[in-house]
Amino acid sequence: MNQTWDVIVVGAGSAGLPLAIRAAERGARVLQLEADYRVGGTLFWSSGQIAGAGTRLQKQHGIVDSPDEHYRDAQRIAHGRIDPTVLRLLVDNAGATIDWLMDLGFEPAPGTPVAGEAHEAYSTRRYLWGANKAVSILEALKPSHERLVRKGKIDLRLQHRLLSLVTDARGAVRGVRASTPNGEFEFSGRNVVLASGGYAANPELWRTLTPKVPLCSHVNPYSRGDGLLAASDAGAVVDGSEKFLCTFAGFLEDPADPRSGNFLALSPNSRKVWEIFVDAKGRRFMQEDHPSIDYRERALLRQPGMQMFAILDHGILQNASSMTLDDLSSYQARFGRHPAFVKAKTLAGLAQQLGLPAANLRRTIADYNRAVDLGNDRQWGKQFLIRRIERAPFYAIRAQGITVLSPAGLKVDRQLRVLGGNGRPIPNLYAAGEILGFGRTSGDAFVGGLSLTPALTFGRILGERLLNW
């Protein structure tokens, strides 16, 4: 430890980049450690949805909004389960963050802001994204970040992975230990900020922190929980694992790798739902084309292992659009060639391959076919009843809830100081981004923009005013 930095930022993604930029612009000596070979982190994986109240963009559209309205709206959608301290800090500062991003060159997609898209709707149009998803945000941040790196204001170290925090006899954080391409080294800093993301790319840690939820993740492969492990070893509180909601829905490209999750296009907002969904007993358990994504996600969450089976026949396969992100021919070719895409000559054969009771599956399909004939699904209310399931061969997709974020995370106060088991802040240790836990910023629901916006906002305000040197 020959040099002491004013700020050590662990991570160079959606929280770490704004933090390093604003701290360096204030004159701080910033060391930024990133495990990846590039900056950006989860911005390469995120859909890029952000939300804030009172933005210039809203005012340009004549939209009247306030942080208080944003707070009430978010808690309504999240059933009151968002950490009130964290949410208050967010809504009071999110609008300024979006204005700042636009000052840096971020361009909202045409037609935004909107009230609802992909998630349950806000009551006010405050929800937006860029044309190139979250990469649009990265493209706005990189010029400032690269300029400060070139000037030596930010000492960026790529392929530096956090191993542990360095503490003194009083438990105050004095630096970090990291593995680097040249071995393990310690770095000294007056403030250490953990902005190293979640843990959904670490199956072992997932089983420890979120044992009741099977892992099927589609996340940044560097979301390995390094910051959570280091902070926990230093006495930090990690909580929120019970605040989980799956994304509807996906499958494992590699059944042996829980990190190989991929998405299925099952939303009635993006395609007509021709097929039916059945549970492990071969019975329908939901309205397949229900307009509420929250309804669909919670219906799947209640299933054992978050598993279901999409059932269709040859007529549907030939006429419906793809249920994957592949083109139609590639999608159709998966059946019988991939473990999640099952093909059989008979319904009994399909049930056998899926491990479902054949009698139940036949009865379920017979009931559904009668609903199609009547044009009325009295049992579940499905609206799109265009074809019976009757033409062999028969097909199924083994689907399950997919995770794109980590629910558990570090507990912080309004200054984003990491709290220890005694309820007091661990001196000199802060956190921002997904390491706080998606459950802390969005409860057990997907609230529009409440994963990415907190990361950007908390990184920005830490760099602007909360850190001392």
C-alpha cells in the first residue's frame, strides 16, 4: 500500500461509471477496479429501462410529475415491499440523473416516456430507454470516463477481481485486496465503494443466499457476488433473498449449466399465445394470455421449481410465430433436438417424455379443445382460441422462471453506507447498484426502471456529494 486513493470503486458498470466520473470531476483521486476486460458491466445485458420524476423530457411533453408520485406509484406496483429509505433517496434524485445523462448525449427512444412497457404500468409517463437498450447509456458515459482515464484522474485497472476488504483493528475499511494479471495486491483508499453487481452467475452463492429458488439465470457472467462475499466477511448485513420474482419465462440452453438461461417469447403483448401451459400434473394453471405480466410471473412462481410446459401440436407449430428469439425455421428445428424442446407422435408419448400423467394431459387438451369449439374458455379465460390441439406430432417446451437479477444484497442507510450486524455503518464502506439487492430497490416485483435507475443514480450522488476526502 504505497499510495492511498481518495476513492476505490470496485466495478465499472451502471453504478461504478457515474461514480468514478463525478468523483474525479470533483478532484478526487479515483482507483477503479473491474474484473472484466472492459467497462460497462451489466449495461451490456440490461434492456436499459430507466424512470424518474420531474425530468426535462417530461416537461417537454407537458407531463406533470413529482418524486412523491413516483414513490407512491412504485410502492403500489411492488405491494409496499421496497425499502423506503432507498426508494426515497432514488425518487428524489432519479430525475436529475436522467437530465444528466441527456446532458452527456443520451437520447431517449422515440415515443418515450411511457407509463407502461414490459412491466406493470405507472400512472404517469416517466418510463424510458434508449434506442440501443442500456448500451445507449454506456455510449453516453464512456466519452467522459475515457477522457478522465486519459488525464490520469481515474486510474482504471481491468481484470482486477476483488478478493477481500482490508480493515483496521476497529473494523474500519482501509482498502481492498484484489487478484490481478500480475498476482494479488492490496490497494489503500479513504473510501471504498462496492459497485460490483449481483450474484446470479455464481450457482454456489445463489444456493446459499437464495436456497428456495432454482437458478436459471441470464446475467452478466461477472455477476459472481465478489462484493457481497467481501462485505459479509467484514460484518455487513446481507438480506432480501425472500423478495424474488421470476421473469416469465425461459429455458436452459445447457441443462447442466444454470447460468445458460435463455428467454421465451410468451408475452401476449409481443405474439399471440396459441399454445397452452400446463403444470407438473398435466393441468392448466393460468390464463396463458392474461394482459398482466405480474399475474403471469406470479402464476409461474407458485409452481414447484418454477416449471411449466408449453403444449402445442403440428398445426400450431406451422402457423404460430416463434416462441424463442430465433427465426422461425431455427425455432422449429429445436424440437426433438434439444432437451427442452420435446416432440412425440402421440399425446401419451409426449406425456411420457415430460413425466406428466398421460390421462391428465389428454383430459386437459380435450377440455381446451371444447373451449376452442365454443369460443369461450370458461375455466381460465384465455382469449386467443384460434386452433384446437389435435394434429400429430405433438410438441412441448420445458419452460421455467428465469432470473435476470439478484434479490439479496447489502443493507445501507440513506448515505449508502454499508450497515453491519449491529445496525451501525461500517466505516468508509459504501455500496451502489445491484449489490444492494433487487429486492431492496424493487421489492418482489418488476417496477419499471427500478433496477438500472438506482444504480446510475446512487453512483452519481455518491460521486457528487456523499464521499469525503
